[in-house]
Amino acid sequence: MANQMVDYKTDLNQRYWEYQKSQFPVWQKFFDRPPAEKIRPPVFDGAGQNVLVKPNASQQEIDALFALLPESDRHKWFRSMNSSQALAQSVLGNLTIHGYLSSLTELLDDNGISLLGKAQVSSDTFAMEFKIDYLGEPRRTSIDGYFGGDYRVAIECKFTESEVGTWSRPRLTPVDSNYESEYCNGSYTRQRARKGRCSLSEISVLYWQYITQLFRWNSDSDLIPCPLNKNYQLVRNILAVCVKPDGQVSAANGHVVLIYDERNPAFQKGGKGFMAFAETQQALREPTMLRKCSWQRIIQHMRNKGILAWLTEQLALKYGM
């Protein structure tokens, strides 16, 4: 799997640098460092340049696209062509501002189920990096893409990542200020003289108050490893849409969609992302609360429907999708 990931990223790097040569031939004007084709992907000098924008777009269209994802919400590596967030803004953002977001309702997930289900799909209900503030988290859950309303859908966007998103507390070290109180060895057991089995529950985070109502996991006994250890981000997103601000929790409240690059070995059978998805879905009391679909399927659907041809052409040039 490690060798497959290297090959996958090497192929992407080669494509990126070819894209740079054809679309930004004078690299000094657009990139923060000289070309390094065999070492890393291109990194733009300005983050906005990494988002695909309609040729001859009006200033109003440009402003609307970038307003969906303010600079303060950009990830650390947003300027890299490997950024899943920049890819998401290019695809979902342009569908939103150009009035084609509803086309996603025609898509089925990898298991043949409606991708967005009962969601109210419109530019008025859609947001990027949407913040949830009712799970008691010290750092609020931020959802890549989100459809609000009575039935909510959270979209988790991945691209070149090697996993979906794991539990951070096992990575704490003694130099971290919260190491003594929050370090976890990756198991759901009583550790470090804590009263409970979860270090986040000790600081009033509400995950385990709701998890057993949605998942077949028992909070009253040790779990080794903790089911959140490798599946943290997916579980967190499910809680964000299936728990309402008033504490009502139900599988009927919404579901989560994982969007991934089908070329990425991590999201193919045996990969970390694939296994995290499968384990999380199998543990759900209602498995349809978690669905997945590739970027390629979304983009091919756009091509078949003749939607934003300029965008699908650019996605092919830049990403090979």
C-alpha cells in the first residue's frame, strides 16, 4: 500500500507540473518556490489561484465563489495543488454559485442509494466549513460541505489523504499543554487516573452521550482499540448531523457523504480510508447514515449533463479527473 501511495502521488505531481507549464508558464508570478517536479506538488503564492474560476467571470461571481470559504477557514496547505479543500471549492463552490448544485440530487452513491437523500439542496441551504457548536467541543466541528434544514447532510471531502481523519489525542506528547489531562493510548479504557474511559468526556465533550444511540458500540465496557481512534472524523460528522441543537438524536435527522479520489489507494479495498468507512458504516444502527461517492463520478455526471464544461475541462487538465 505504501508503494501504491508513492506511485499515485508521483503521477499526480507529474500532472501538476505539466499543468503549471501549460497554464502558468511564468512560474515566478504565481508560485512561492521554484519548480521541484520530483519532490513536491506546486504551491501557489496566492491561495485564490488554486481555485478554478470561470474564464471571464464577473467580479460578482468571483466574490460569491470566494465568499463560500473565507480565508480564515482555509487549511494550512490550501495553496498546494494536493489540497482537498481547494478541489472542493472548485467543484462544489462553482456548482453553487452557477446554479447547478441541485444536479447532485440525481447521483447515486457507491451502493446505489440516493447520494443526498432527503436534503433540501440549494445555494441557500449549502455552506462550506460549517461550524457545529452543540457537541461540547473545545474546538468546534467544521464540516467541509453542509446542507442545512430539517434533514442535514455533511460532506467529508478527501483527495490525496492517506486516511479519513483519526483521533488526535494519541499523538499528544509531553510538550503539549494538555498532555497530562487528555493523552489517550487509542483505547476506550480508564487511563491516567481519569474517572471515565474517554478523555474528551472528562472535559464535557458529548460524543459518548449520543454515540450509543446511533452506533452498536457499548459505552459501559472497555473497547480496545477505541472505535473512534481511526474513524474519528466520520463519527464526528455523523454526530454533527444526527444530533440537533436541542439534543434530539435520530438516524432520521441526516447522513454523511464521503467524497474521495477513486485513484487513491487509501480509499480502495484494504486502504486506511476504505477500512475506516467500512468499519464505521457497519457499526451504525442505520448504515445508510454513511454514504460515499468519488469525485470522478460527480465530474462525469457533470460532463454527461453538459454542466460547466469549462470546469470539467480544467479538472481534467489539473487533476486528471
